[in-house]
Amino acid sequence: FHELLHAYGAERFLVMAFELPSEIRALMDCLHRRNVERCRVLARSPYCLFDHECLWDARLISPQIFRDHYKPCLAEYNRILHEAGKFCMDHASGQEIDGYLEDLEECGYDLIYGLRLGEDNLSDGAELLQRWQGRMVGCLGPDPDFLRRHSEARVRELCRGLLDRAAGLKLLMGTSDAVVAGTPPGHL
């Protein structure tokens, strides 16, 4: 689904899916089989960490589409990689992922990075880390625009707020997405 969505663009792909549903389903099955083989090859490689990059554009798809089309495939890819002792991750790119939480957990990820940390969700971030404790690691970070607009002291206050709430939990901190041009280096 993800590959076709980006290969053809959202509008064109959706028209194709409605006009040619059996052909699109067959193409998706073919791509999935190819990706399974890729995972088997990657599982034999010396690399240890694999990033699927399927979540960064979650706003383009509904949680139901993720559940029906992404989750079964990602769970199989992660299972293959885990059997070889590899780690699997994805990038949320600052997207809201509340509607995807259970499905992400069932995909078997080890790490989700690019989780947005804002003044409005400090407690939510700590609760998410608690929820994932022992299963997945969350990498939360300030929104890039927050980093650019606010003072270094305010950025530190926000990050300290999460660290205080998440004391003792597994946590990586970073930005939730790419840094905005003009962000003072001290804010990072």
C-alpha cells in the first residue's frame, strides 16, 4: 500500500484502487512477497537496525487502512528481522499517532522515533513511555518550530518536564522531525 501510494500519488492510487481493486490487491501481494524476500536477505546482513519509514506520512491514511494493509506486512517483516536478532523501528515525523498505538504495538517495533513533544502533551509522552516499557522505546522530542520560536531556557524547561515525568523509563530524546532553518544551535 505504502509503495503504491507514493509511486502513483494519493489521488491517482485511490482512483486505481476503486477502478481496479483485484489488480491493485494482486500488485500489493506481489510487493509484499518481494519485501518478505528482502527482509530475509537483510536478516542475514551485518546490519542490526532497520527503519521501515511507514509512519511518517500517517496523516495520508486512516488508522483502519494502517490496520488492514500495513500492520500485517510490518508484523511479518519485523518477525523475520527479530528472528535474526535485528531491531526494527519507524519514524513518526511528529505525526499524531494516538489512533495507531495498538496496531504499532502489534507490529512488533522496538523503537518509534520522531514522537512530538509539546507543552500540551508532556503527561501523554510519559504515559506512552510507561505503556511501552519493556516492549518499545519511544523517542520523543520538541516540535522543530517550538525549538526555533522559543528561548533556550523554555526548550530546556520542556525537556526537563518530560525527563522528570519519565524518570526511570527507557527514553531517547531528539527532535520530532527535521530542524527548521534558523534554529539557534543552543536550542538543540
